[in-house]
Amino acid sequence: MISLRKSIPGLSLLALLAVWQVLATYLDSNNLPPPLVVGSVFWHGCLSGQIPYHLGATLLRLIVSFSIAMLLGCAIGIVLGRNKKLDAFFDNWLVIFLNIPALVTIILCYVWFGLTEVAAILAVVINKLPNVIVTVREGARALDQDLLEMARSYRFGKRKTLLHVVWPQLYPYIMGATRTGLALVWKIILVVELLGRSNGVGFQLYSFFQLFDVASLLAYTIAFVAVIQLMELMVLKPLDTKAQRWRR
């Protein structure tokens, strides 16, 4: 039963490939090339160095912008969650920034700061930051006051209180912001690269769109999705397991 459960994700991927192959065969069109054709394009792109180069440029932007947004968002979210006056003052700001379309932010950053790497990173951070702040703020609001009082009574100190009282309560909110943020950030980065960068996956996708090269579009998309999945399996899940050891 356990081995069958473990094989379900692999069987699901095989089923998806089978459906893709059937549709490609039925349509017999360049608009939906079969998996083997896309796999061949992907392989040659890796051998030529094009996919690693552009994928690396996108991942670097993702790591930098995501890290900045998470660090700033967590710090601001905790402060707003613990200070009612500041929260009331900045609440409307958050609502406004949450409702500004990502495309508008990207265009304004390029207009104001030029077609530079700083403008690209800033556009991604501005789009992601309000989501992190709101999520972490809710966690800070929900902190158990009795546990905090107990920590003060036993003179835990700031570091010990943060690690053993605050962090376990904030963890689900921070991890939620991390997972949703990762999915949001890489989509925004592709638009940023499409509009104002000369490298990266977004830039390549736009080039292939102009050439109606669907096979290359799918090859680059699969490469990027695969890397994001690897980040989930090799980084986020191990961190999740380590952070929740206290529950056992």
C-alpha cells in the first residue's frame, strides 16, 4: 500500500505525458508538438548552454528579489501585527499596493529607474512585499499572549522567546507566505524579463512567441517548472521538516 502511494506522483506524470501525446497526435499541428520533440529541443538547449544561461539569470533574480521581499515583509509584518497604531496607519497603504496590477508596477519601475537590473528587482519586490506583510501580520496578531507572559515570567530573554515562543507560532504563516510567494514571484519575473531585460526565461519566451516556436516555449517552461519543483523538494520541504521537529 505504501509503495503504491509513493508511485502515484510518477503515474500521474506518465498519465499527463500520455494525454499530451494523444492530443498532439490527434491535432497533428505545430501548435502542440509531441513530448519527444519538446524533449529534443530541451536537450539541445542544455547542450548548447542556452537553457542553463537564461535559466540561471532568471533564478538569480528570483533568489535576490524573493529574499529581499521575505526579509522586509516578515520584519514589517511582525511590527504591524504587534503595534495597533502603526497597523491602523499603514492598513490603507497595504490595501492600495495589494490592488495595484503587477504590470503597472513593472512599467512604472522601468519608466522611473530605466531598463536596469535594479528596476527589475525592485518591481518584483514591490509586487511581492504586501502579500508577505499581510500574511505575517495576521500571524503576529494571533500570538498567544499567555505564552508570551510565561516567557517573561521565566525570564527567557529576547532570543530565547523568539526561538521557542514566537517562531513556532509564526512558522505556519511564514511558510505559507514563502510557498505562495515563490509561485507569485517567478511569474512576475517572467513579465519583468519580457518587458525590459535582454536575458532570462521571460526574454526567451517572448522571442519564441514572435517566431511561433511552440516547442521551444514548452521546453523553457518545463525547465523552469522543474527547477521550481526541485527548490520545493530540496529546500522548502527539508526546512519545513527541520522547523517542525519541536512538534514531535
